[in-house]
Amino acid sequence: MDSDKTIDFLALAREVLDIEIEGVSAAREQLGSDFERGLEAMARCTGRVVVTGVGKSGLVGRKIAATLSSTGTPSFFLHPVEGAHGDMGMIRVEDVVLAISNSGATDEVNNIIPTLKSLGATVIAMTGNVESAMARLSDITVRVQVPREACPMGLAPTSSTTAQLAVGDALAVCLMEWKSFDQDDFRKFHPGGSLGQRLAASVDSIMHTENLPVVLDAVSLKEALEVLNAGGLGLVAVVDEGDVLKGVLTDGDVRREVCCGPFDVARPVAEVMTVSPKRAVSGETSARVLDVMERHEITVLPVVRESGELAGMVHLHDLLGKGSLRFAGGPAGEDAG
């Protein structure tokens, strides 16, 4: 760098980000019916969304394909040169191809579009030039045009690739909503994360087995309430002499009993408890247990052995790794029945 030249790099960096923001804002305003048509084609695709491009657009394409795959839309990246030399064999009639080129004049991509279409694939162009050869060759054109590149020479793809990436993210998020892709689905596609590893384990490795709030089915409601209050979970497991789970008493059961009429604490707990409650079975995966808890809006679940004996209890926070719970002396918990 010329020692006589002083550059305010912070000001330059901020200018670059301003230009990038300008480009993304322009792309936002360009979204219209063609974006919706492209989204629908991808959503209704029964094959894979194949992303292609070269250079910086190719690198963006790889990221878009990875994002789609991890959010419920099967996808892979096809390098157009490799495609022209045999990899087109991966294309099926039910596939949708997303071709990316800022200029729309990238020969390597344009040369394979006729073949892609001859194989039956639907081709969506993502380009800044809706009058380009790519746009003419494709079935749908999603316009992503930026006012200028952040590169001072206007040569290096900067704003244009940022806008492409942002529109790719917009497509992925819209597809997630279209397909009702939720946390459970995300977990299935991310088994290597800490949450995925936790939920792949058996519930036995997570459940609590000591100081459980448990009473016999022959005790009075008063005795059960004392255990419920001390347990801090909002749930008491009710078992018989053989430790077989017969029911649960929850904060919700108590509230309903109070609202229904005279509250007699001398009554047997068996007359008030929830009979045959939801439960997990020892050996089940934590992911399966979490599915049950989320589906039925349960916070605490008893875990039983195959023979029906109580083996432990698991709290939603245990499954999600949000910290340990105290099973005695804590505040009353949530309704877990």
C-alpha cells in the first residue's frame, strides 16, 4: 500500500455494507409473481431441487442447496461442467433445477439447460438480467438484480452474490412454511448437533430415578397433596403395592376437583387421579418421548418398564438440555397430566 495514501478503512467497510444492503433491498422490491411461481414449483417438486452455477454464483448455489436439504427440501449441487460430462445422469423428470447467474450469460450453465429440459426437469433461472439467454431458456425467471457491486471496480461479484444468497434463504424459509417444517423435522435432519445427540439417546439415560414424587393408590388425597407440594413437578405418580403405575395426580386434577364441588381431602387419591395417563416406556428414544410430550402438551412424563412398574420420570427440560430440575423442595410445577 502507498505509504503516502491514508485510507479510512472503517468508512470504506461501512460503505461496502451500505451497498450490500442496497442490493438486498433492491432484490426485496423485485420479488413478485415469478418468485411465487418458482416457490410453488419447488414446493410441489416430487424429486430434488438441483442447484447449479459456476464461480461465485456456484459457491452461493452450494450454500442454497445445503440450506434447502437441511430444512426439508431434498437438494444437491450440480456443477454444470461435470453435468456436461456425465453427471446429467443424476437428473430425473420430477426434479426442479435452480440455475444461478448474475449476468444470465454464463455459457457453462446455459449450455446444459436444453438438456436439463429435455430430461423433463423444470428450470428456474435466478439472474439479474431477465432479457438474458438464461432467462429465455428457462421455464421461470426469478429476478435478482442489484444497482451496483460493492467492488470499487464493479467487477468482483459482491452485492450480487449477497442478494442471490438472501433470495435463496427466502425460498428456503418459504418452503419450510409451505411444508410445515418444524423443530421435530429439523432435529431429524441434524442428528449430529448436541440436541440431536441428546434426543437419540434412550430416555433411561436422561430420566430421574431418585426422590421421585410417588404415592400408593391406597393413600388419601391429603397425603398425595403433601407429596405433590414437596415434589416441585406438578405431578405425583400413583402406584400399587407392586410399583405398577395406576395413575397420576397433577395440579390440574386438583384444580378441577376444587372447581367441581366440595373438596374432601380424606377421599382416596385413586378417586381423583388421572387413570391410565400418558407414559414413556423404558428403552424408548428421547426423541420419541419428546414427540409424545409435545403432541399432548405434557411437561412431565412417568417412565415405566415393559411390565408396567414405574422406572423414573422425565421433564421436558431434561430432554431439551435446559438444566437439571430439583425433585424435592421446589416450587409447584406445571400441569403434567
